[in-house]
Amino acid sequence: MTPRKEHLDLGASALAGDEKRRTQRVIVRVPLTLEMTISGQVVKTSAQTVAVNTHGAMVLCSRSIGAVSKLEIVNERTRERVTARISRTPRESAEGYLFPLEFEKPVPMFWQISFPPTNWKPGDF
């Protein structure tokens, strides 16, 4: 499998279940820093998004993050911060660990992009 093919497969698997989404996902890579407190110590790790929406993101990270109930996400493009939680156990992939992050409340402008309308479907013109 070529790196390009792996990237395409990762994006496709990350989008499984899109028909149940509250808002549309947009596939975009945004560099992030994840900050969490583990055993009283602040731990920072680099990550990047695979897909984003107004409620959070599917994130790719080089390390697995365990049972952290709350963490801060720093958008490295804007330096904006938001509190989130990991909503499912990370899955290991060829590129690292993949997991969804959910904001405490929707933050439509955190990613600095305009999202398609909620009734938009791919292929609509």
C-alpha cells in the first residue's frame, strides 16, 4: 500500500457513519497540541486533524492517549484553545492513533473554515 493509498483509506475509515453526523465533516489537516494533566503533571503532545466539524475532530496522534476525561486542544494555526474530551478509545493505524475529540460545546469558528449547510450532501450541485 502506498503512503497516498494509506492516507485515503484513513480518511475513508474516519468518515464511517457520516450519515449520523450532527454537522458536516470537512477533511482537513490542522496541526494541534493536546494538553492534558496526567498524575498531576501537564503533558503536551503533537497531533493533527483528519476531519473536523463544529463539534470537534477526528485526530491522529503518534501516541495513544488513555482515559483522559478532559484536555485542552490548541489550534497551532491560530493559537486558539478549547476544552474537549476523547469520545472513543483510540484505534491504532499505520499513521498512529486515531480518535475522536468532542468539544464541551460547539465552536463553529475554531477551525477557521466555513462548514457546508446541514442539509448538504456530497455530489449536490
